[in-house]
Amino acid sequence: DVKVTQSSRYLVKRTGEKVFLECVQDMDHENMFWYRQDPGLGLRLIYFSYDVKMKEKGDIPEGYSVSREKKERFSLILESASTNQTSMYLCASSGALEVVSYFGPGTRLTVL
Amino acid sequence: QKEVEQNSGPLSVPEGAIASLNCTYSDRGSQSFFWYRQYSGKSPELIMSIYSNGDKEDGRFTAQLNKASQYVSLLIRDSQPSDSATYLCAAYNTDKLIFGTGTRLQVFP
């Protein structure tokens, strides 16, 4: 079974803090994605990566950056957290030749 | 703007009935379509995928695709209270999945 894990289920940070969200997958997947999910807005793609050290902007990259130094790990970074970044953050991965994405359990981030 | 649209619901059906969930998409270049189920507070899990026109059945679930009408649906037969969740429709185009906002399904005993 595909397993995607995220570093925290719940996180509370203060405005202006630097926040790291980590995602690890154990299926040797090439593709990894970061989404945020908000009521009424659905899942919105922040960044994605097709390979180590590669990154592509999604639909809402502002205020975020990412890092992929190893194939199995994809990190989302909030350089200076703001209250409008309070959300559920979901990581997903997929293989190079498949389009199905498998999701991690999510991190519910609250920025005070 | 590439969009996937769903009625937010809630769709309420009695136990044992057929639940019908619908989705439309705007980009004719979309190639593959997926239904994810998401329980409250949990992450989405894939339940069905469909790639060509017609029906695809898996247990109590049937996915239907009509590319000419740009329409995807999910039928859940013999609905159970455990099917109560939000169902997300997603379309794949070029390099990423585009998700709808989901339809909340409530199955009452």
C-alpha cells in the first residue's frame, strides 16, 4: 500500500513565524504535490514537483516555497506565516506513469 | 480557467437507496477522471477512476463518463450510513488534477 505521511496532524503557530510542513512517501513516486483545503474553496494546488530539486508553481503559490532534496520528501515552507494561511494542508504523491494521487493524512495549521 | 463543478449538497438519501453524484468539467482536454471520498477531518481517498466514455462498476460504485457532455457521475447503490462523506470529483489535464469543491452526502437510517 502507498503510504504518505505528514510531520504533524495539528500545528499552531504565530503570525510571522517560519513554518515547515514535511511530507514523506514510501512508494518511490516521482511526483509530489502540496494542496490546501478550505471550506467552500475545495482543494487548491500550491506547488508540485516532478523530480528531486524540481518544483513548479500551482494555482496559489504566493507566500509559500518548497524544497525537494530527496525523492521521498517534499517540504512546504511558510516563510512568514499569516492568519490567512490557516488551513488544512494536504500532501499527495503519484508515480511517473500514473495520474492517481495518494494523499497524506493532512496537517491542520492554525496561525494566530 | 479550468474548472470542475459539483453541487455542494447536502444530498440526503435513505439507507438502501441509490445516491447519484454529479460533476461537470470545462476543459475538453481533460483525459482522466477520479472520485475521491473524504470523511470529515480526514484526507481524500480514491474510490473510482474512469478514463473512457461509458460506465465502470466496482462493487456498489458505478462511475459514468460522457465526454461529449463533459459530465461525470458516481452512483452508489444500496447506500449505507458509512457512505456519508464528501465526494470530490477530479479531472486530470496535462500535468495535474483539478478538483471540484465536493458534494456532501448524507445517508440516513
